[in-house]
Amino acid sequence: MPFFDRTKKATPARGDNQGPAATLLYDDWYPALRTARLKRGKLATAMLLDIPLVLGRRNDGRVFAMRDNCPHRGIPLSYGWFDGERVTCRYHGWEFEPCSGQCALIPSLSDQDRLDASRIYATAFPCEEQDGYAWVFIPRPGSGRQARGGKAPELAKFGPRYRSAHLSAELPCNVDHGIIGLMDPAHGPFVHQAWWWRSRASIREKVKRFEPIPEGFRMSAHAPSANSAPYKLLGVYGQPVETTIDFVLPNRRTETIRCGDKWFSSLTTVTPVTASTCRIDVVAAWNMFYYLPLATPIAKFFGAKFVRQDQITMIQQAEGLRYNPSLMLIDDADKPAKWYFALKQARLEAEREPSGCGSGPKHPMEGPVELHWRS
Ligand code: FES
Ligand SMILES: [Fe+2]
């Protein structure tokens, strides 16, 4: 699967090609990297929300994520050493326990020194391994909190036997553009034209029901577009096919397709790497076509093509966004994007007035609604 597992680099995603910055949502979990990159005794780096991270796996199997700066003089800890127990800074050799960040040794201290090394901490973030990703909880800068909001998100699975795949692509636009591109129903017939998916001529009117869920919205269970080939294939099981798509803050789209005891499940996230660039990650699991020998590579191949089409479009969009054009959101096809911005705004406001009236962020939807568009 060489065409699939590689993280595709979007052409110049740095320097002056960066679009406008987005407001970032903290106090939440984001996927930093694939844990396959965490090799024994090695350190790996990643960037989340403009924060440089150094990640690794301890000898006992636990994954960790620290800020990639030594608290002494700021040099990246990733230039140092890791023996499976402690991270050692390459500048003055301070040693840290990487899950807590606690300093375990300052080699330069003599018997005369009264400094207690164990009271010094490098910044360590809560980090959990889930579905092959190292998920990192990023607290609000300066909040000083090591609070973690529950557990890292997990891809839903509906049985013990399944196959799975993942893919990533870097996008040269800010996280807001990445997310609204993800939930945009109207680009399908133009961006994803392909004989195996659908053609531009297949555009027709869609009516979809949406309902509010905590910090997000759900496209209610429905029979998926009858005019796309992969969905037609699912009909082979001869049972009704039902799809549910949820979006929840800060960046997660989950899709579940069920057909009798067959299922497909995916979790897609658009993660801010910096305030003006992001990365899309898709992880999926399914038990449909479980015994078909080539089903996994074929699914990966088409999944990668699909995401590549979105990526190319966003690289082109970023060219335009460099010049800060004015933009618009229209009804109803851009309604999910409007909900996203309103949900985000509500969370930011709730953060400014913590535990105000105890009601939490205000939801922009009053109840279920039907949206109509052609795609
Ligand atoms: S900079 Fe890391 S030990 Fe001095
Ligand atoms: Fe797309």
C-alpha cells in the first residue's frame, strides 16, 4: 500500500503561501501522528496548533507528548536522547520523565546546590493511543491546567472482526476552510468527478434532515445517495442501507453505514497544524466485504484518490485566499458551514465566561431542520 500510507505533502504549505489564520480551539484532543512512527528508543516530532511536540513510546508501551522545548534554554528536546525511560536534553543533559514531564536529573548540580530537580517540569500533554494515532490534549495556553477533557475520541466499531485503513493529507489552508470543505455538500459533482464515483450529470435535488447534538449536528439516518457507485455496491447485501453523519467540535466528522450486520465506520478530523495550515486524517473500519481478498487495497486506493481531489482543490483555493478575498456562505448548501462557525463562536464565548449560567455553549440550531440542495 505504498501509494496510501505516505502523508502527502501539499506543495508549498509554508512561507508566503499561507492563507489567513483561524482562531484555534484549545482544551480538546487532536491527532498528532501515526503511532507506527514511534519506534523503540526514538523520538518523533509533530506540530499541533502552532505548538511543536516531541513524541515517543516508553518501554512499558505508553505513548507521550511533550512540548519540544527544554524548560532550561528552549532547545528542542527532539535533538536529545531517549532510552525508553527518560528524555535527555542534548544541551546540558537534564533528564525528564516524559509522561509527567518531571525533571529527574540535572547533571551539573553539586552537593552544594539546594535546587530540587524534581520540582522542575517540562511541558507534557495528556497523550493517548487510539486507532493508530497518538491523540494529544492541548490545553489553552497559559491556563496552567493539566485538565483533560475525558478520553481521546475513538472510531466506532460494531464487532470484533473488521478491516481498517487510514490516510492523511496536509492542506495549505486554515482549519476553518478545511472543515467547511469537509462538510460542503455542493462540491461533490465537481471535485469528485470520476466514473467510479459519480458524474456531473448526476446532480439532482437532495433533501437531508439535520438535528442538533451536543456541540455539533447530525445528518439523520438516511439511505445514502442512490446515484453513486460504491453505495450501489452495498446493495448486494439486499438489506436497507442506513447512513448517519455527525459533526462535532472541534473538528470531527463521523460516518456510520449499516446494512444488516454489515457496517462501515469512519472518523475524519481536520487538525490545525498552525493557525494557517491544517491536515486531514481519515481512519475507517468495516466488516463489509471482509472476505474479499483485495477489498482493503482497493478501498485504500479509492479513498486516497478521493482525499487527493479535495487536497488539490484546497491547494488551488489557498492561492486565491492569499489575497484575502471576501467570501460568502449561501443557503442551504452552506448551512452546515454556518452552523460550524456558530458552534465555534459559542464555545469561544463560553470559554470567556466560564460557568456563567451553567448552561454551556449555546447551540445555533433550535431543533431538527430539513435542508435542500442540488448535488
Ligand atoms: S537547554 Fe536543556 S538542559 Fe539546558
Ligand atoms: Fe470532498
